[in-house]
Amino acid sequence: MAINAISGPVSNGQDQSAKRKEAEVAKEAASEEAPGYGDGVEYWNKRYRGDPNPFEWLESFTELESLIKEATAGRTDATVLHVGCGSSLLPEAMYDHGYKDVTNVDIAEVCIQQMAERNRTLRPELKWFEMDATEMGLIESSFDTVIDKSVLDTFACGDNASSVINKYLLEAKQMMERCRPEKRLRALCTVGLVQLPLVAR
Ligand SMILES: C[S@@+](CC[C@H](N)C(=O)[O-])C[C@H]1O[C@@H](n2cnc3c(N)ncnc32)[C@H](O)[C@@H]1O
């Protein structure tokens, strides 16, 4: 599986709310204490219950658009698996730019419900599943492209990082291998807080 890895600072948001979010992410990144990702699904559900508004980790669609084009070979009809969607605006922006076939999964039931609700009427073709990215066998579809935005980071901060990451990457690879080889495209990963040597193009 070819993986595009990009790393770098959090997004340069334009408005005040984006700036506040940047500060929050930077504070978390700089904190001496582990941010709590290791607590798994409880941490994430609590976080989304506490703040149901969209929250963007790392880059936004604007910053990723050209990489997404590359990862989908310029085809807006690509079938895309977006892992660990959280409350990101990425699926919505992709949809509004023509990518209708985006399947979003996240282990946190709370954000999956919030996202499904937020998009039910406006973006009815987006799909939402509560699912552990290290056990995605229940998904029957195959995908041309897998997008991970700041999920590898999360695993890298949790317990048993290397075995969880291994398991996850194998699952993502299988999701893509189910497609016909000539259709198979790329995975796009964005990594912010931690540099992962295993992530290479
Ligand atoms: C750092 S946030 C990134 C959210 C979103 N991709 C973004 O860029 O704004 C990590 C996300 O991964 C999800 N997550 C954590 N462990 C997961 C797992 N095992 N399977 C699927 N999602 C997971 C969390 O619930 C959270 O929404």
C-alpha cells in the first residue's frame, strides 16, 4: 500500500474559533502529560459529548485538497474510506467538492451519531459507522482510497502502540486490496504530533 505521509503544524485557520482550536491542540501537544488518548473510546466519547461542534485536527480540506486529488487519481467517484473521522469537516468538504462515496468510521459512537445527524439532509450519501479501525472486517465494501487524518498519531500515543498500528495498517491494506489492482489507488495519512518512521510513500 502506498501511503502519503505529511507532517507539520496544525492548520492556519482564518477565524478566531480556528485560532482557539489551534491553541488547544498545541497546548495538548506541548503538555508533559499524556493527553488521555490511551483511555480509548471513553476519552473520545466524553470529548465529543462535551463539544459537539466540528473540530479539525491538523490540516483542513483546503490544505489537503491536492493530496486528496492525488490519492484518488483525480476521480471524485473514488470509493473512499475515511478512518477515525471524529467531528472533522473533511467529509463534508469532500462531499461538497464532488466526493460522494465516502464511508466514515470512528470508534466513538457519540461523534458518529452527531456527524450522521448533522449531514442527514444536506449530504445523504455520506456513510457513518461506529467501528474499531483495527477490526474493520465487518465492512463489506472495498475502497479505492483510505484516508487517515491524525489517527495514527492517536494510536502512537496509546498503549501497545506498535502492535495496534501494525494491526490497523494491515486492516487498511486489506480494505484496499479487495479492489481490483488496476483500480487501487493510495492511502493518505496525515501525522502531526509524532513522526512515524514506518509511514513512507
Ligand atoms: C485526533 S482525532 C482525529 C479526528 C479527525 N480525523 C480529524 O482529523 O479531525 C482521532 C480520532 O480517532 C478516533 N479513534 C481512536 N481510536 C480509534 C479506533 N481504534 N478506531 C477508529 N477510530 C478511532 C477517535 O475517536 C478520534 O475521533
